[in-house]
Amino acid sequence: MSKWFLLPCLAGFAVAQIQPTFRVGTRLVQVDVVVRTDKTTVRGLTKDDFTVQDKGKPQNIAVFAVTEKSAPGPNAAPLPSNVASNRMNNRGETAQTATVILFDRLNTPEPTDQANARTRILALLRSLKPTDKIAFYSLYDSIGVVQEFTDSADQLAQAATRLSAQGASGAADPLQTALRDALNPTQPLDPVTRVRTTAAAFRSIARRLGGVPGRKNLLWLTSSVPLTYGSGSERRSNDEAEVATFIRILSEANIALYAVDPRGAGSSFSQATRDTPVEGALMPGAGKGSVNVVASQAVNTLSGTQGMQKMAEETGGKAFINVNDVSIPLREVLDFTEATYTLGFYVDDKALDGKVHDLSVKIAKKPETNGAKVYARKGYLAASVQSPAAQQQRATMTELSVEQLDATSIGVMAASAPDPSRPGIHRVQVRVSATDLQFERRGDKWSASFDLGLASETGGRGGNGNVSVKTINLDLKDDQLKQAFAGGLDIDNTVPSPSQPARLRVVVQDKVSGAAGSVRIPIAPK
């Protein structure tokens, strides 16, 4: 297949942020770390300044990388209209960090609470600066995407300003319409549905942020943590298991959770049966109308502030309760993205006992780290990629093909063009980042295997789950592997030309690790 329409725009696409080291019989555990004083993020630290402990035992740091938000990404030309990438936008820019704001209407069920949250969220979005890199999603029965973190924040701020002035009436552009729909009131759903939908949303967001370097933040705007059995004290162990599942989904993707109750000061009293102090219940300068109160929560329940705090602390984030101005948490979160240290260590398969291992990161004492704190996830599930626990979290190719969010753990770029020699046929070329695949040494070659799926989307809607899948098996010699790392792997495909404008969903999933990448490309009608 001719590569003229794809290759010129791919310079630097396959360059990994962290060059992999392949070891048979081991698992690489990576921890994203932020080191901050009261005033600033500490830069300039080296691998020797860190100590990583797994269950109290120091580990050899085999992988070390630094990502700075202000550092320019790889230079790339703007992408042609028939080319799309899951790691760069159409201007050829790659993200150095990622911050997602998720307005959770599913777990903020009261109409009055949703109305209060809507007012505060619009104020938050109006405060965005052009340099802010944030995504805005909404959750009800599924994730609704208003804007991605690769898009311009000032456009979202302008849409919020127009929506605030016009309300639900008046003409609206597509972005304003998407924002209005994301803030519309919803009806309460049953607890089982809430738990299942929230877990699925977290998994989808984890796949979306999996291939982004640097600090990954999720600002979860919610009034509650969904639990199947509610606040019954006799089901405490069930509640803890569900909260642990939420934590594990985010932790394994190195996503720091910032749980924010967007209803404002005093709202947390609705569930109270006794007063319990909550750390950070009052943020300094929390905006006009803030009151100095002690947040309350139901006894023995993780559905309120107690659960929010636990999830935030375990993932290296923070809970914000009784805050009237939700732009304050966002500014703090964005400050944490200035510089991120990624530390990686290998764990032998025999040490993968299927249990959650405590992680701790310590920094060397030196002038620049005086008074600094370390922010990182607190644990990881010590299980192999083939374990039942890992398999349970793995998405199917059908699920990946209909997801609204692009997965990024495997870099994918795709292009389409009509086949001049075959009317009614489109050529589709897919480039896969080889550095993101799981290779294993077999004899004198490196072996890997992944599934490649193609699914058509028409009428502006998502796919129907009909995905065509083929398996790509690789056996590369050393020089071939080096070449694949440098330029990626190209796979040629053909699909029937659609009768109307459509999009093609391209999905790649590693057969061993389950890591996935996906992207959508437009296909012109025949």
C-alpha cells in the first residue's frame, strides 16, 4: 500500500516517553510522583534522590523519567483531515499532562443539588484560561464528552459564558449544545446501576489517560460515592470492596483523584447522623459565602465524604468538601502538573501474590526538598497481566469499539483514502507504536501479538458493536525491533466506502498485557 498520505506527518510519533526494557517473567510497576513545597513544585531531582518501597522493602529504580508541563512536546506537522491520532491533536501537539473534570450527575441525584452544582460548574468553566489543558466530561448513564484536554480551553470558557447568559434558550453552537446537554438535570437511578456505570466510566477514563505522560488528574465533581448496599453498617466489608475497586482502577493508571462536592458549604449535612471532622472541610479562601463548618457524614458509611477522602488519599489526590468556589480545587490541581517524576521497578512473577501491596516514595534530604511532600499512589495490585483479577478489568474489543473515549496506552495513528484502483473501496493504514507492545524474547527473535479491530460509525453515532478483528503476530530480529521502535508498525487494510459521511473506529489491543489504543478517522462517501 502506498504510504504517501500517512508517513510524512508522523515524525516522532513512535518515540516513547519511557524507553521500555523487556524482561521475561517480570512485571513493571510505574509510579508517577509529584514533589511539592507549600509554594512550588520541586524540579531538578534525579533518580538517586528517590527511594521506592514495596511493602517496606526498597526497590531498584529501573525506569526514571521527568515530564514538565512547560517543556515542548515532539515537533510534528498539523495532521491532514484524513489522519487522526490518539496521542496528538490535529495541530500535531501532544499532551504533557492531563486533567479531566468529570461532572457526575449520576451520583448527584437530588435536583436541587444538581442545580447548585450547575451554577458552580459554569463559574468554574468561565474562569478557564487559554493555557489550561483540561477535559470536561459528564456522567449519567454513560460518559458524555464536551471537550478533550487536547482542545483549547478558551473555547469552552466562551461556551460557558454564552450558556450562562442565554440559559437553555437561544441559538447554540455545537460546543455550547454539548455543554448544555452535559449539565441538564437527570433522574435518580438504582444503586446497582450507579456502581456499575461509575466503575465502567473510571475504566474508560483510565484507558483514555493511560498513554499520557506526566501528572494525570481526575476532578470528580460528585455528592456521593456509589455503593450497592448504601449505608448499612452490616455491609461495611462489601462497601470497602467496592471502594477498593474504584481505587484500584484509578491507581493502576496512575490517576490522582480529586473528589469535589460541588454543592457548596453546608450541603454535606443531609446524610448526617453524627458530626465527624473531615480533613480539608474548609479550604482557605473558599470564596464568598463559605462558612467554617465541620462536614458531617453517616456513621460507618463510605458513601459520603469518608469514601471521597479514602479514594483521594489512596490515589495521591485530595478531597475538597464544602467548597463554594470549585475553581479553587482546579487551580491547585493544575499546580501539581508542573513537573512529574515517573519511577519504575520490576517485580518477579513469584512475588505477584494477587494482593494489594503498599507503596511508599521517599525523597533525599537536601535544601530544595526541605519541607516538601511527596504525592503518589499508595499501592498497587501485585498480580500478573494474565491473572483473573487483571483479566476481569480487561475490556473486550467490542467494548473498546463503542467507547466514547479514545484509549491511549498503545499509540495509534490511522489514515484513510479512496483506493484509486478499486472504486468503492477505501484504504486504511494503521500505525501502531511498537514501544507500547509486550515483547518477549524467543530464541533469536522478539515476539508480540495484538488484535486490530475496525468498526464503522454512521450518522454521528457511536458504533453498534460490530467490529471486524484480525490478529497480528510479530517475530522480529534485533534490527527489525529497533526499526519498529523508531518508526512504528504499519498495517494496511481495506474497507467498503460508505454511502454517507462516516467514521471508522480503529482499535488495537495487546494480547498479553491487555493494553489498548483506539482512534476515530473520517471516511468520505463513495
